[in-house]
Amino acid sequence: MKRIKAWKIVCMALIPVVLLLIGTVVFRGFSAKEEEAIKIGVVIYRGDDAFISSMAVALEKQAKLVGEEIGKKIILNLVDAKNSQGSQNAQVDTFISGKYDAICVNMVDRTVASTIIDKAKEADIPIVFFNREPVEKDLLIWEKTCYVGTDAREAGKMEGQMVVDAYQDAPEAIDKNGDGKLQYVILEGEESHQDSLIRTEYSLKTITDSGIEMQRLERGIGNWMRSPAYEQMLLWLNRYGDSIEVVLSNNDEMAMGVIEALKEKEMLEEGPLIVGIDGGKDAKEEIRQGHMQGTVVNDADGQARVIIQIACAYVQGRDPEKEVPVLKGKYAFIPHYTVTKKDLKE
Ligand code: GAL
Ligand code: CA
């Protein structure tokens, strides 16, 4: 009886020692692993932008996948600048002082990237810009920096081509008043964004180059967002009624605003032909229901993959151009593709 008690006391006394030992081993192992991992800081321009939030999801996913492929854990820390360049600069500073291995930046104001690049260069931290393209002069400041995005000209051409195809299929269904011209309105993204102007120009040019006459009724800036587009479209519907035959939208979110306005006016079923860009989930649903003609897919996964691959190559001292064929010099442009109803049926 006495012996059992003595043993019990010894065992009890040993428990904290054992726990401490296990604790030390586990903690040491974990921190060593953290040390070994590639730490990537990501800052997005605003998290309430639908496409950018899909980029955030894609980046998390690709960090896992690319990490498995290169046999390294990748730790991704993603923060939101909430459309403030000042906050974004401070967030990058925090990544630099926190000794992150690489930083990925979705600029708030794409014209002021040099401030960030100068600091990253001084700290020898590679920096991959995405979606909002810095000016070339700035990208040339630092060898370990580049831009990943899409070719806005290509997006514009594909968007325009969807209108051309639909018109050639059934001209009378689109040119409803039969005057041989397409009366249209256009919704544009931010004025300072490289994609807005170019998408607008090329979608229109593709349609007119095919011989279709276009007549603009209105243009409006919707800043990529649903609600300003909805407000604009309500105004335009009050002004023009059903004489709007085509809606060109620089992205899908604004097209969704247009659809909401049409719904509210009970004009959606016989409504104008609508095209957008991004390939968002909601847009695909509207395409399936026949409310929208089509979208040009802005491949978030494809871009995220290349962003992570390039960042890791820089960190591990390899030449990203050799590893990522789509990267040419300072630029990697990920191809677009279109989605119309027939693509969704398959
Ligand atoms: C574009 C995208 C827009 C918006 C914008 C933000 O590529 O089509 O929906 O997200 O980027 O910079
Ligand atoms: Ca017409």
C-alpha cells in the first residue's frame, strides 16, 4: 500500500517534467518549421471588390498547391488596404520589418509604386505586383520585381466579339428598332485603372471593325462596383426606356448592377444584350438564365498560381523566367477565355 502511494507520488511529480519536455520539443519543432517556411505578405487594394476577393481565395489555394510542389510550407498573410494608399504603404512596411521573404502588392494607386519598390529593394525583398499595373519605369528600379495581370486589349476584343457573334446569329433580336445601328450604354471601371480605358476601346473597336454601326447613348463610371452601376442604369432606363439595345460593361459586377436595375423595372426578360468581364459566379448564373450574353474570364487561379511561383523562385534564388514560361521580362499576362450559355451547358 505504502509502495503504491510512493510510486504514485513519483509519477505525479514527473508529469509536469514530461509535459515540459514534450512542450519544448513540440515548440522547437514548430518554430524551426516556421523559420523554414516561405513567408509571403499579400496586400490587396480593397477586399470588397468581388474579383479581388476571388483573387484572395485563389492565392490561399495556390500557396498550398505550389508549396506542396516545391516541398516547402508557404505561409501567406493577406491584408486589405481598404482603398487607402497610406494604409497600404504602412502594411508593406510591416511586412518588411517582419522579415517576410516576399511581398505581393495589388496597388491602391498604381502610379506610386516606386515608394514601395525602393523600400523592398533596400531590404532585398522581392515584390510581385498584380492586377493593378505599375508604370514600367518603376518596375525597372529593382530586378526582383515584376507584374502579373491580364491583357486588357484581349479582354476588350473578346467582349466585343461576343456582341458580334450574337448579332450575326440574330440581328433582329438585338437591333430591336431595326435602324441598322446598335444603341448602347457603357459602364466603365475606375478612370485611373489601366484596364478601363483599354477594355472600353477594344470592345467597341471590335464591334465596329466587324461592320456593325454603334450609337452611344450614355457612358458612366461605376468603379467596378455593383451599386453605382445599378444607380446609373436606373437613370438611363428612365431616360431611354427600352431603346437601350446593348450594355457593354468593363466587368461583371457592374453588369450585375445593370441586371438589378432591369429587374426592378421589370424589363429584364426582353432587355438589352449584356456582356461583362471576370467570369464571376453571379455572372455565370445570369448567363445560364439567359439574362446576360456572356463574360470574359479573368483567370484568378491562373494569375494566383503564377504570382506564388514567381515569388518562390525569387526567394529560392532561381530565375522565375525559366520556371514560369508566361513571364516575359517584367510582365506575365494570363490569357482570357469567354463563357456564353453554350459553354455552361457542357
Ligand atoms: C480588374 C477586374 C475588376 C476589378 C479590378 C480591380 O481586372 O476585372 O473587376 O477587380 O481588376 O483592380
Ligand atoms: Ca437599333
